[in-house]
Amino acid sequence: MSISKTAHIAELCSLKGVNNAIICPGSRSAPLTLAFVRNKNINCFAITDERSAAYIGMGIAQQTKLPVVLICTSGSATYNFAPAIAEACFQSIPLIVLTADRPNEWIGQMDGQAIYQNNIYTNHVKKFFELPIDYSNSDCKWFTNRIINEALNLATQEPCGPVHINVPLREPLYTTGEDLSTENVRVINHSDRKLYLSGNEWYSLCKSISSYNKILVVAGQNEPDLLLSKSIERVSTKLGWPVTGDILSNLHPITNFIRQSDAFLGQLTTSMHDQLLPDLVITFGKSLLSKKLKSFLKNETIHHWHIQPDGYVADTFQRLTKVIRINPIDFFSELYNLDITLKNTQKNYFNIWQTTELQTNQLQNKFFQSNKIGEFATVNELIKLLPKVCNLHLANSMPVRYANLISLSSNQTQVSVYSNRGTSGIDGGTSTAVGHALVSNVPNILITGDLAFFYDRNAFWHNYPLPNLFIIVLNNHGGLIFDLIEGSGNIPEKPEYFITDQKLTAKNLADEFGFSYFNNKEDMSNFFTPNGKVKILEIESTQKQSKTIFENFLLTLNKRHEQ
């Protein structure tokens, strides 16, 4: 009765809003595969490499804002989902992970493809479930339905996240002639939790706000949301609150957004440091990319409020004093309508941040006017050439740091930025971009380094066309970031064991998969014009050249204090 059980699982997933499933080939998972493929309401993608497949599924969930099902066979295939599940955990992305398994009595008996799959993802899933292997009586059918309903509800409750359902299956796995009717499948719905602040709570907040001299708003990584950006800009303009964060905050549509804090906070004099330091920082969103911004805010004089509707709250700056349980957009929308008395120091504080931002922009523009070669300059040029509407994907290490220092303008309102900063690994960046490209009509632009690109080459190992995927590979033939980290110095082991020198280029990969290939000797102005294929632009350089240019950029920023 295996396929009968899994047919009900697939139908319930469909009824609960699952439109897409990623299926990795395998025998033990055959009943799951057949059930989902035969369900006409679920779009299924066959991806062979489980590690890449899970990241592709995560990208689809991120793009569609709906849960995605991952299916794999038993054994080590289950482990290969783990990196993407960890990323989804820290980015609050809903994944429904269905892992086929041997019957419990055969675990630990040297049977093929049998490992300990119970709680294999431990704390990186919201909850672990296991289905009963028996489906021959009404109680087991009821319990299976109950588990799937609970898992799907939990995955989509704030904060969203992955859930793991282990599915033990007995042979035969390819049975025919079963009753696959899925009528009257029971759906258990849940209502979203609405979080509001009472009138007394708002009164208390306003009174506290009025007692601070310098208030700063800092945004962590966020999904693109123009309404949120507009709400924050109105508050910032009315109350004189500077707003800063990384490129990953997706707040670049805000006109007075402080985009360059990562560039100037590492170059401050003591006097400027004290002038920019807030006495209250209000944060929302997920992790911050900028180590300089985090270090700047780890100060014992600061009070820290964090806005988050639900879930665990991190104490990033070791100064957390208040957690405000409300949606950020509701917080800033309501705050705008309130009558708040501000200290006279706040307006001057706002102007100091804006002046510092302006000076940094001027120095940066001057730098790129005289430095038009190298990977850093190329990223600067390409960001200005981005299509009006697109997704910008940034791989970890140098690409996301280059883009953060350059940032996006307030005119690029329809550019959405994504990066795997939940775990901040180089694995899966390409696969995540592929997931977005599979289900979106807009151009998907990936800026990646050579190590991340070659590490995740199985992102292309499938049969689905990706005409809206554009990849810029910054190939300095190694991990440049390890040559820039403080303390690495000239240790003799660095080239082989940290930078990991490599001689590959992207051209052979492009030829293998039938992609269009370009390099930095060609005109880049038309690169984002689609031609029906994946397009790869490879920017080759040396580690020495890239390091020198980047260090010269930092020296240029220092000149602000010498004028």
C-alpha cells in the first residue's frame, strides 16, 4: 500500500499550497516520487545531486514565498540535504523534507542504504516527524494525515523554516493496481498569529524614545518589500533617524539610506566615532554582513531594541535591552502616526551620518574614475548596468563584500538582492540562483567567485533551460579573502591550504553545458541581453592585482580624514 499512502501525502501538500517539488532519483523513494509526479497540481523537478537539489528547492521557496517539497532516497542522500536545510533554517525559508527510509527493524543491520535518519538534521529543522510504516488500518491513515498537516502548518508559521518527515517504506516499491483515490483528504488549517502592541505599550515606547539623544536604525538581511522601505523612509524623514544596513537589507529604495557604513566605519577617527555612535539602536531583520558595523555597535553605552514578531532573538551586539514583538512594517507604519517629542540632538545626528555618507560616495566615485580595471571595478560597472527589474544573487566571500561596498542606488527599486548569509558558506550559491531562475520570469544575475562557482557546478546538472540566468565569475584563481583577513600575514601554508590556488576557467564548463561564454576582453554593455541560453561572463585577474586594488580603495577612504 506504499503508493496509496504517498498519494495522500502529495494531495495534502497540494491542498496546503505546495506548487513545487524537487525530486532526487532513488529506489526507496519511488512511492514518493510517483505520487508527486502524478499529482497534476505540483510541478516536479528532477535533480540528481541532493546537495544542489536542496539549494535549488530553497531558491524556489524564496522566490515563490511558498513551501517547497524535497524528496530523496534513504542513506547518505539524506545527509546531502543538510547544508541547504541549515541555510533555510537561518533564513526562515519553508522546506518540507521527505526522506525515504528502510523499515525500522533493518536500521543498524548492515542493510544497503540504511543509516540513522531520525533527527538527522537536529536543531536545523523546526521539528522532526516520522510516519508509521503500516497504512492498513484507519488509525494509521488518520495519524499520517495528522502528521503531514502539522508539519506543513509548522513550516509556514512565523518564523518559517524547514521541517523533516521521515517516511519508512517496505518493498515492493513499484506496485501497481492500488487504489490511488485522494478524495476527502482532510486539511487542517491554521490562522496566522496577529501581533499588536496595546495603547499602553505604544505610550511607553514613545516615552522611552523621547529620552534618547541619538537613535539609529539598523537593518539586517531582509526580503525585498517596497512598502516596508516606504514606511521606514517616512519615519526617518519625520524623526531624523539615520537608517543603515547592508545591500542585503533590500532597503536601497530609501532615498536617504546610509549605504556606505561598511566603507567608512572602519576608517573613523575617535572624534567621528563618538559623533556617529548612537545611544539607542533599533534593529530588525536577520544577520548583518558588515563586521565593521557589528564591531561599531558593540559598545557598552548603547541600548538595543530589536523588532521581531516571533521566534528566537539573537543578541548580536551584546547590548539587547528590549524585544518588540510586532511586524517591522506595522511598527514603522504606526510609529509615523504617533506624536513623539525628540531631543534637539537628533537632527544634528542625522546630518552627521548623511555628511559622512556623502563624503564617502565622493571618494568612492573618484577611486573608480581612476581604477577602471580589475574585478572590483567590473562589479561596480555591472551593478550600474543591471536590468531595471531583476534578482541580484551574491555569492559569499568577496562578491557579496564588493557589492556591499558599491551598493545599489535608490533608483534601482525593482532590483531584489539575495545571498546565502544564513550559514555564509560558498556552497549552494549557484544552485539557489538556479532555483529562482526556474520559477521566475525576471533576469537572475549571479556574481560569484571562482571557488564558489566550481564547487557548485552540479547546479547545472539537469535538463531544464535557464534563459534568464546571467553569471559573472570573478576568477582570481583562488580564495582572495584569505589574503585580506587580518592576521593571515605571510604564513607559508596560505597559498595551498587557505587561498587554495587553482587554474580552472569557466570556458570549459560553459562548453560542456552549452552556455554562452564571454570574458573581460569583450564589451560588457550588452551582456544582460538574453539569447536563450545561460550567459557566463568570466573576469580573470590575479590575486596580487585584486588585493592591491582593494587595499588602494581602503587607502582612498582614509583620505577623508586627511583633508
